[in-house]
Amino acid sequence: MVATRGDENKSYMVTTPKTKSSVRNIPIPKVLLNDLKELYKISNNHYGFNNSWYVFGDTEPITNGKIRTRKNKNCKLAGVKQIRIHDFRHSCASLLINSGATINVVAKYLGHTKIDETLNTYSHLFKNQMNEIINIIDNLN
């Protein structure tokens, strides 16, 4: 699907993801589901609301530039390092791995077709778990 809109001041394009494996259904946490339900309730009160509105936006999606500007402003307010939008994906993967998710599940969650891609990107995180292996062996004896 490609949808375009353009006028004097605005233009955007909505396209399909870059790979087939990017098209997938993944479960979402309850906290996100609750936030989305709350957003729906709020949006439902806006004049002209309908179910074809964008989740983030309304009749038009929020642009990459607006997202980046908001992120930069919030990073500055919080006094944290600026990162790229894509780095949130790496942060999520790192959090999942460090919280005990298996590399197979993380790869599937990220939409990687081959586990090698995930291992090559995040293998350094498993070096921290070497001491855990020793603790497991020690506890078994």
C-alpha cells in the first residue's frame, strides 16, 4: 500500500515495510494496550474522529521531523544523551536480552529472518552472562 498526500506545505508517504518478515503480529504489553485504549477514548472526543485516523496524529500521521524534535526536546529536559530514533529499537532489544529473553524470541520480535543478524548485533550483551553460567554450574554441584 502506498498513500501519498502533497500540497504546498505538507507531503508524506506511507509504504509497506522493507522486508516480508517485518509484516508480523506481535503481542503488546498490557501497559501499552491500556495507553492505546486511553488515547482512543481521548481521540474519540475530537470533532471528526473516525477509525481511519492514525494512532499518532489524526487525519495525517505525525512526521519524522516532529517525532525527532519532540524526542530531542525531551532528552534535553531530562538531561540525557541524544540518541537516534532507531536506537530505541536497540535499547528495547538490549533490555529484553538483559532481562532473560532468549535470542530466538528477540530475533522474532525484531522481525529478523535469520538469528545470525540478531546474534551479530547483540552478542556483546551475552558476555555479561558468562558469570551466570559459572553460578549455575556451581549451584548444580
